[in-house]
Amino acid sequence: MAQISASIDTRYDALMFAKSPEAARKAAEELVRSVMGDRAAELSLPDALRECCRILRPAQDQKDEARFEEEFIELAFWPGRSHQMAA
């Protein structure tokens, strides 16, 4: 169990601190597989990330839950490079 927890922590950190959109998406996919196992393949990545967020970062309030989920998804799906260059 400790090994699974360490694996999830490592993948969560990789998602949080990704240096590129590609690295973020890869980390998100690996995190989803680590948390959800085979069920991850049944959902789209955004839906799987929502479910992971509910597991890893549960919220007491529905408003907070929706906000947490959207923030989690944003980590995996960076804006296009054109948005970054304009900033």
C-alpha cells in the first residue's frame, strides 16, 4: 500500500510541476491510471481527472468540489502555445 501511495504522490507532483503541456498530459494520464486502475480506460481524461480529484482532494462544499475539479483539469490541459506567446 505504501508503494502505491508513493507512486500516486510522485505522479501527482509530476502533474503539479510539469514544465510543458506534453509532460502535464502524460503525468495526468499516469496519475489517472494509478488511482483508478482499469476503470481509467472507460472514461475520457477530463472525466477521469474529475473522479481522481474527488478521491484525492474531496471537498465538503459542492462549489468547492467543482472548482477543485476544474483546477485539476487545467493542470493537465495547458492553453495552446499561442496563448503562452501572447502573454
